[in-house]
Amino acid sequence: CLAIVLLVVLLCYVHVVRGMTIPPLRVTQNTIAAASRVVNCGADTDMACDDKFGCVTYEQDLESVLTDIQLRWNVFADFVFSSTGYELDADACFGQKIVRKQLVCSDVCSNVAYVSNDDGDHDAVPNVCKNTFLDEMNNVLQPYRRACIAALVAHEFSSMCGRKDKVSNSIQMAVFTWYAETFGVEHSEWKRSDCPAFFTDESFVPSNL
């Protein structure tokens, strides 16, 4: 009798489970942002402010740029390809750096907007300099400074993934244009040349470019 009762219970359970509808996994901007691993960019002094959008931390700026690209990856990659002829694969080095969202802010740098990864380690954590780059734009309108950030991370990521200097430059210019057009940056008011220089000393060329 006990065995029959257990069998009936088991059959009822299977019937209920089969009738359940399991909702699909939804990846939203909030869930993507929650996976961010941006380090040393959120202190009280790491702030960018403008009259239109208010104040956010450098961490929020960096996270938003990476998320903006990730959420629009297909359109983004198509634009870069049509502009440069270089294909960016979501599953390859560049795309995975966007997905991982690993960035560390360096407090003080000299002559550079990011410190080059000279040993060619594709898994190294990328960085962005505060004093030579982020601090230089802390009063610039949000979409304008983020277009510059998008260009910088594109240059750094493509460089870390083995692209040469000419290719990295082409990609970062395309990324700046894509971000500016996507988020309403007026070309007459803000161009790539208005961003802080990536390498302020013309004689400085990272060895891995």
C-alpha cells in the first residue's frame, strides 16, 4: 500500500512539473551592470558632473560605456566592420573584455591615458588613468566624455588583443563615431580630437602596439 501511495505522489509531482512554465532568462541593463568589476574608480573624489545629467562616479561612467556597447553589440560590431574592415567577434578577445567589464583606475599616470600592457598578456586587467584622462573631462557633458571613454577602451582592448597601432587607431576612431552618433553627440561641438590625448608624449609608443 505504501508503495502505491508513493507512486501516486510521484506521478502527481511529475504532472505538476510538466505543467509549469519556466520563464526565460532575461539579461537586462541592470543585470549586466551588476556583473561589473571596475576597481578604484568610485571614490568621493572620482566624480564627473555636468549641468544636464548631474554627478556620477568614474566607475558609473566606465560601467555605462561597456554596458552600452554590450547591449548593442551586433550594431556596434557591424558599424566598426563597415568603417574599418576589421571584424570584432563577441566570443573573441575584444568582445570578452567588453563582457567581463574588468577595469582598474590608476590614480597617477605620466604622459599616457592608460598604461600599456607590455608583456602581451591578453588576460591582464585593463586600466584607465585618472589624472591624465578622466580628471580632464570631469566637467564635460556626459555623452561627450563617454564617447571619449569608449574610444579609449576600444584602443586599449584592441591593442591588448594583439592589434597593431594603425588598426587600434582605426577601431577607436570608429568606436568614437558610433558612440557619438548613437548617444546624440553633436559633431560640430565635440570631435575625437577634443578628447584628452591617449599618449601626451608623441615619442611614447607602447611596445605592444
